[in-house]
Amino acid sequence: MVRGLFFFLLLNSSTAERGASHTLSFKESVARLLPVLKHDYMKVSQDQPIYSEAPLQLLLFVDGRPKSRQQVQRIRAYLKELEAEYSFELQIIDVGQQPYLAEHFKLIATPALIKIHPQPQQTLAGSNIIAELKNWWPRWQTAVDAFLKLQEDLQERIEEDGRGTSPQSTIRSVAVSAELIRLSDEIFHLKQEKEKLQEQLQFKDRVMSMLAHDLRSPLTATAIAIETLQSNYNVEVGEFQRLKPAMTAHLLKQARNQTRIIDRMIADLLQVGRGHDTEFPIVPQNLELGKLSLEVLDELRDRYIAKSQKIETDIPNDLPRVYADPERIRQVLVNLLDNAIKYTPGDGIISLAALHRTTQKVQFSIGDTGPGIPQENRDHIFENHFRLQRDEGTDGYGIGLALCQRIVRAHYGQIWVDSGPHGGAWFHFTLPVYPS
């Protein structure tokens, strides 16, 4: 709750005495209108009214800037002089402590002096407030006299008719409006949190079902390879029977590759689940990027061969080594190549290219002849959980490219996507050159 919504500076004791007669009835109305606020509004002594009924009511908005302090002091001193001629009430509001009121009155500068009663409301702001106040003060006095005369006429009619209600205090409406603004802000933030939590719950449910589906294939392949090796292994002789060395090596490689896929899937989910605010750890070292990319490509060999896809490489032999974390960059390469294989049609082409872009950066690119990425989605494609509408029925979690971006940025590199000369998508990322 906002504590001390108004700090009252009573410049006329007669105003306090006049307001005291309304204290009981007004407290009763506050208890009915604002029960949640009765303990949290300003702390004042019992003989002071919480809300003013003064005919002329002013608000002086101030801030904590040292250079505006002298101007505020001059304004208050001038108002003190005016108090000797005409009664009014001034309330000092610090915009740093009560930003909701500054928003309510749409202030664009401080200090600012606002006449909130009688209507119409008027704001004096800037460096020449005292001069403007001298000009408007007689008119404000005239407006107050007219208001008091109107109040007397209304009171006479109420007494004659025996019914009717007095108009509500302007100060009271300001207090309520300020609290409503604060509550609106809180409701807005709560709605945002609710939407975020709902999105996370939906993502979790979606990932759990997809993970159960996607893990089945590598687990089955690993189990088949291990069972085949186990059934053909003779413990007494210590060798495999009915299996040629090449087949044994292939099965071992298959089991290793599939367990790596499982490990990568789990690691990606855990890493993305930690959110963007946590530190992304990397252990950079001297890395031969071209060699690593060919190793990853070999791991995925069965997949692109099954789709009769062609691989083209353009990796210079003199490509400088990079300063990067091998396992993290392996994740980037696997994700990008996995997407290229997934979205490139049968008999399509997947390209790998590297370029010594500057003396400090190496650029690596992976292209395909798939449907490509629409221009309007090329920035969003790296957002967490983002998926193109056409991919809603395709396996995946929508986290691969977001993870790639986090890894590349952790290496002080960049990652982006554009289209190739013959269509498709080309993903590029940069890494720092290993210092010689």
C-alpha cells in the first residue's frame, strides 16, 4: 500500500478547525468506500482531517533534485505571504514517493503547482511559477467566492427540501484515483505474470509429451545396438562371434551417437529451463572449427543419407582456429545441421561454409534448400519457444535456435539467418579467432 499518500502543510489553522466538524461523518464514508486503505493512508494526528474541505486547494509537486530545491523554497515563501490575505490549503507531494499522482495529473515537469479546487483544474509549471501565480491569484479568489456562494445556495435548498447530498471533496477523488492507478499497475503486472506462467505450463506439457516421443527412437536404437553386441559376445573367449569387426565398430558407434543425442536433448531442455537471466557457463579453448563440423556431420550421416541429401562443403584448409567451448559449439552445429536435414527435402542440398571474416572473427555458415525463413520472422526465430506456424506439426521444442543464440553470444559472437541465392535458409554465426 502507498503510505503517507499526502503530506499536509496546513497554512491556515481555521481550515483545520472548520474541517474538524466533518471528521466523524467523513471517516464513516471512508470506511464504506475504502476499507482497504483506512490503515495505510497518511499517518496524521487525530485532530487533523485526513481529507481537506478547504475552498481553495493546491497541490505542489516537488522532486529530490538539488537545483529545484531553491525554487520550491521561493514558491512556498510566496504562498506563505498570500496566506495572510486569503485562506487556502497547500499539500506537498514528492513525485518520487507518489508517482501515481504525477501520472494522474499528467505532469511533464516539476516543480508544478496545481489548483484542484474549485474547478476547473489548472497547472502552473516551469521556472516562472511565481510570476504566473501573481497573474492567476486574483482570478482564483474570484472563483472561490463564486464557489462558496454556490455552496450556500445548495445548502439552503437541501435544508428546504430535507433531502440531497453535499458534493464530494476534490481531494477525496484525487486520493481514490491515485490508489486506482497503483492498483491498475499491480493488476497489469499480475496479468503479465499469469500469462507467463501459463505459457511455461503449456510449454512444459508440450515438452513432456514430445520428449517422451523423441526419446523413444534413440533409446530403441541404442538398446538394439547393445543387445546385438551382447548376444554375440562370448565371455569365455573374450570376443564377438558372428560379427565382423566393421559391424562391431558400427554398432558401438551407433550406441555412442544415440546416447549423445539423448544427452543433448536433456541438456538443451535443462539449459533453456534455467532462463535468460542466469549466467551461461563456457570453457573456451583452442578449437579447430572445420574439423569439429565434419565430425558432427559424420554423426548425422545416417539421417541425411536416408533422405538422399547431398552435402557440399567450402571450408578453407587455412581457416584460423577459434577460441570457443567445443561442447557448446558442438550443440550449435548439431542444432543447425539437424534443422537443415529436417527441413531440406529429399535430394536437396545442405551446405557448410567457413570464412575468415576479419582478423578477429571467423564466420561459419550452414545452408539448405528447404522452405527458408520468412523475412518478418527472422528476428523472432531465435526467441525461446518460438515456432513458425507451418512447423506446429513438426517434431521439436522451439528451443534449439534460442539455445544457439545464447551459446554464440556467450562467446561474444553473433548469429543470424538470411536466404540463399536459390532459396532456403542460411544460418551464420561468428566466433573469435584464437589469439596467436
